[in-house]
Amino acid sequence: MKTVRDLGEFGLIAKLCEDLPACGDDCAVLPAARRDRYLLFTCDPVIENIHYLPETPAYRVGWKAMARNLSDIAAMSGLPRYAVVSLGLRPETPVRYVTELYRGLRAAANRFHCEVVGGDTAHVRGDQFIVIAMLGEVEKHRLVRRRGARPGDVVFVTGPLGGSFASGHHLTFTPRIREARWLTAHYRVHAMLDLSDGLASDLQRLIEAGGVGFALESAKIPCRTTLNAALTEGEDFELLFTVSPRDAASLRKRFHEIGRVIPKPVILLDDQPLRIHGYDHFRSK
């Protein structure tokens, strides 16, 4: 019998989305009451011993849980509005831990004017978890999806990649909402996503969405530690985006150019096919 490990995280997602044509972006895009806007809806879990360790300070766990969802909103150039929080807790968990967790959640939400409006709690026997569902909105003309990259586009990232767990960046990162909003106010961004599973895997998501490929230059990839870490580790939560060559010159002063979009749906690193992959929840350890 085939298992989810056999398919891998992204193979499983692809199978589940076969009958769900709206799938495929960082957020679901829904109709809004205002005709000039869309609603954005995302949901992301943070799980003990997967996304954080039991000894991680509760404030940092809360910040990360909220910031992951804020990063999904950023990837579509949206603004967060409301969040609900579901907690899975062991009964012996100190109340102080939970109040610190919520202090981190609120701090991240408040920074981007997002209101926590409800949630739920549940009893767990094993690893604890936080699941956040978030609503945001975006003007129709500023919405950016994964599928819009065009051959000849220049590829940028908003900051350094790799070494996120070793440095603690995965617990303290700032979602790139302001950067995304600035970009779509001044440029036509063709495609964008947030880098959560490593550059190698996340670029594959853009290939699947848009049918194009990417030619990267290793010397241009901003690495916090090593190139391999930047390609495979994930949890960076920087934005990767593509723009036309005519817009690239002015953006080089602010962001990191790492390559270009090519017609063939492959990833090339220094003109050689990239053979490694990023993080996969069902295959990585």
C-alpha cells in the first residue's frame, strides 16, 4: 500500500489538489465584499519537536506560529486582518507557558495590525501544537501568485538564506509584508512565494505553477551559512519574486538577484541541473 512517505509532502499536496482547482498558492484567494479586492485565507501549524523544541521559550513559539501565517499573506502582497488560534496542550502545561505563548502571538499580530479574534484548545497526550487560520485582503491589481513567472524575468530574494535553525532566525524572523507591499506599489511583480522549505524545493513549486524553469548563479545566492543550507534547509521566510529585466536594475540596490527565469522547466545551478531537494515533512528527518 502506498504511503504518504512514498508520495512525499508535495506529491501528497498535488494529489489532494487534483479536485481542488483553487489550490496552489500560499493563500486561498476568495471573493470579497469590495469589488476591487480579494480575501486571502491561510492556515499553518507549528508542532513541537518539528518546528520548535520543548525548551524553546513560549514567547518565541507564539511569535513563530503567527509569523508563519503572516508570511503567507506577504507572499501574495496582502494585508492580514484576523486570526483564530487553536492550541493542542498537555494538561500539565503551566498556565504561564500559555500566557507567554499568547504574548508572542499577539506581538507578531499587532506588529502588522492583525486582530486575534478567537480559537480553541484541545488535550494532547504527545507533542503540543498551534494551528492558526488567518484572513487577509489584497487589492486585485496588487495580487501576486506563484504562476506568473516569464522567461527572461530576473529572480530576486529579499534576504539571506540557510542556517535558520542554527542561528535562531526561524524563531525571530519578520514577515516581509512591508517589502511585498512596497514592491507591488512600485513594480509589476510577476510571481512570488515565501521560502519555507529551502530554495531547491520552493523553486519547484514555481515550476509546477508556471511551467517555467530557473537558472541560478551560486555566487549570487545570499547564504547565512553554506550554499547547501540555503538550498535545502528552509524556514527562512524571505520572499522570492520575479520581475522583468527592465525593473531589475533599480531593485539590485535593495534586494538580492540570484538568477533568471528560463523556458525549460528545470532548475539549473551554474548551468548544471540541480540534483538536491529541500525540506519535505514526510521524507526529511
